[in-house]
Amino acid sequence: MNKEDFNSKKNTDKLKLLSLVSHEIRTPLHGIIGLTEQLQDTALSADQKSLVDHLIHTERILMNLINDVLDYSKLKSAAFDIKLKAASLPTILHELKVLFAPLANQKSLDLDVSINVESGHVLVDILRLKQVLSNLINNALKFTHTGYIRLECQQLPSQNDQENPTYRFTVEDTGAGIPEGEEDSIFEAYGQSSENNNHNGTGLGLTISNMILHNMGSELKLSKPRPAGKGAIFYFDLVLAPTDETPVHQKKQLTHQFGGKSALLVDDDPLIQKITAGMLEKEAIAVKISSSFNSALNHLQEVHPDLIFIDLVLGETDGADLLKYLKEKEKHPGAFVCMTASENSKDEILRMGFDAVLRKPFNRRALARVLSQLSQ
């Protein structure tokens, strides 16, 4: 085996292991996130609130690491779709500033946003655009200790034969920069510059960003290298179609019709039972809990819930088997929600017969979003 084949096999084995571990981490992380949300709802002192805020930040870092591995796996297998929605570019950049401002403030960094566009309403994959920009901002935050981070979006001059405008997105920082000669390696899987070796991460962030951008018809670029310690400028261009559609509001008020109704929660993990039941009760939904296929059937002899939440893996039983039995044998009319830490696609899970999917770890807002969708 030559060196290239050996390195390829090593990276493949590493990815398989990380993917397996990432799946296993999702369920306990769901418990941690749920408990943190419950802590936020209690009366806390200023010091306790600060500790909870740090915990939330740590959870976000861990979740980003897990998602890095799983997204890379999807991208490598081509199981990845771009979903265009109407969006406001100024709103997207503002939301990113709000998200990252506390982290910048902790390091006494200025986080600036500059927007220069004629029409900010475009068709774009909002989730993936925010993911790429978040990766770049996170990267800048890691290696910038004084100065600023600047996020920019500008509309480039149109070419004569160009139907849709081009937008340039730029993230500039005054951090450690990229040493000369290492410009290409930072885009490789698990690749990190010599300046990065003392920082936590999977080494996949820039690679994933570039792979996403390739699917969007673009490429992540590093501006002309600066002297060491003088920062870095990453940028990419996207050709985006303008739209008259109303932009999707990511933080819209979520409402649902299940207040005062009932749910059966079927999960074999006691902590997940406690956390999810607590979330449902916050939504004014009465909850009964089952831990297995048989106990769920016994409960359904006594109650007729409007919602049934089923973990896809119930010990030695498949949650899909319970779903099939309840739909085909019992003809149960309630709405069925799948809770899962697996990487089955949403479409695949819906084809099993579920009405909605909650991907672990989920928070109360994700639950409210599903309840809102089921109410439509």
C-alpha cells in the first residue's frame, strides 16, 4: 500500500469511528441540553446564570463538532441536498451577529457587519449559507485575540450576460493568520495549519464549508496571504436569484393546537423520558410514558392520546415496528412523531409512516416547531 492509499484508508477509518461515536453522543447530549433548558427556567443568581450560559456555549461547541463529522459523511456520500428558500440577506447577517456577539464580547473583540446590496431578498439555502458563515466566524474567533472580526456581504457589478446578481461574502479577522506555504492544507480534511494545532476541533470546518459551497456552485477562497499575525480574509461568491416571495423568518412565533391535549411518549431511556415529558408539559400537553413496545400497547388500552412520540430504537425493538402495528392493527388516529439520533433522512423516516421527525438532541423550540407543523 503506497502512502496516498494508506492516508486515504486512515482518514476513512477515522471518519467511520467518529461517525459512530457522534451517533452515540447524540442521546446523552439531548439529556444535557434538556436539563440546561430546565435550569434556565428556574430562579438563578447572577453567578448561576453565568455558569448556565457557559454550559450552553459548551453544548453548542460539542454539537458543532458532532455535526461537522456527520455533515462530512453526508457530503462524501453525496446524500446532501440544497434547498432554496426566500431569504433576506441583511436578516441572515444580523442573526449571525446576534448569535456570535456574546462570544466576541468575551474576548473584547469588535464584531462588525457590513451589507451593501441592491436587493436583499433572494433564493438561497438559508441553513447552509448560515452554516458556512458560522464556520468561518467560529474559525476567526478561535484565532483572534485582539482587534476585530468583520462579516461582509456586497453585491458585485453585473456582467452583460449575467441573468442573476453575484454576492460576495467575506469574513476578515485580525488573528494569527495562515503561515505562508500552508494555504492549501487548511482546506483538506483534518488539515490544520501549524497555528491551529493547539485549538480544539475536528479539522473539518473549512473542508465542509468548501464542499457545501461546491454544491452551491461556488468555492471558498483565501485572500492574498498576509504576514504571520496579521489576520486572514476568507471569501466566496454566490449567484443568487432575486425573489418577490416573503422571506422565511427563522424566529417567527410558533403556535400549535395541542395545548390541553395528551401525548404518549415511548422511549427506553429514563433521562430522555424526563426531559421530553418536561418539554411537553411546558407546552400544556399531558404526558403518559412507556418504555417498551408492550408497555405502550398496555397504555393505549387505557388512553387515546392525540400525539405519540416514538424513539426509533427501543432497546431490542424497532420503533418503526410499533408504528406499523399501531397504524395497521390498532388503526390509531393520533399523530406520530419519530425521535431519533440516527442519520436516516427525514424523507426515509416519513416514508415509514411517521408524521414528523425530531432529531436528537432537540430543544423546546424544535419541539414547538414540530407541533406547529402538525397543527397546519
